Amino acid sequence: MAASSSLSLPATPAALRHGACHGRPALPRRSPVATTTTRCAALRRDASGGRDQYGGALVDEGMSVLRRRIREARMAETNYEAPAEWAPWEKRYYPAYVSDVSSLVGALQLILMGTRPGVAVAVVALVLASVPVSAFAALHQLTLVVEAVLQSVSVHHIS
């Protein structure tokens, strides 16, 4: 029992050249020219197809995952070493830093995408407004401390 489908797939370039595309006219054949053949091979890293290395993250989740993998591959190819002026803990942590930032931003994106747009906008506005308010409150407390220290110094200096 053969299953049939009414879905027609686009023709491949080879099918177009050889006239094998649903009765459409064939494109004229090219004159033979010297061509080079490039072969590409892919190897699996493990039984799960290499998914353990990236925590199961698929490239289809977004271009950010692809960019992160490209960056990791480039770092691995060039044996990247952190600059000499960095602290030792920065040098040790840097290879995992990009992955950690990507995971954090991905989690934030999932949370925001799962909420109503109004709630997401309100949360972002609240965070953006809280930064200057917190800075002002900290500056106010600092001025109070400086004022108290100056009064204490002037009282001890006078007496």
C-alpha cells in the first residue's frame, strides 16, 4: 500500500537541468568544464549526537545558540589564552563565562516570552526606574554619613 501526497516539493537544480520536473522544459545543458569536488564529513561525538556537549541545546532555538557554538569552536581552534593582565580567577572562569551569560539571557528570554506583553513591559520599566532611584538613595545616605563625620570632626576640633 503506497501512500501518496499532494504536496509537491521544489525541484532540485539537477532535476531542472535534466528535465525531470513535472513536465517543465529542461534547462540547456552546460558545456563540460573542469570542476572540483568538495566532500564534507560529519562525525558524531557520542551516542547522543554530541548533544551532551551543549546541554541538549539545538541550533533551531535561535541564532544566539549558533553564534555561541561558533565562538566556542573558534576559541578551541585558536587555543585562546586570556590576556596576561587579567586576574587568575578571570582566566580560569572566562571559557565558561560566555556559556553562562548565554544561559542567563536565554532563561530571561524564556520567562519574558511566557508572560503577557504588558507584564513584561511593566517589569522592564520597574527595573529601569529602580536603578536611578536606588542610586539616588545610596548617594543621599552617603551625604548623610559624610555630613555626620564632618560635624564630628568639627566638634572635636573646636573643643
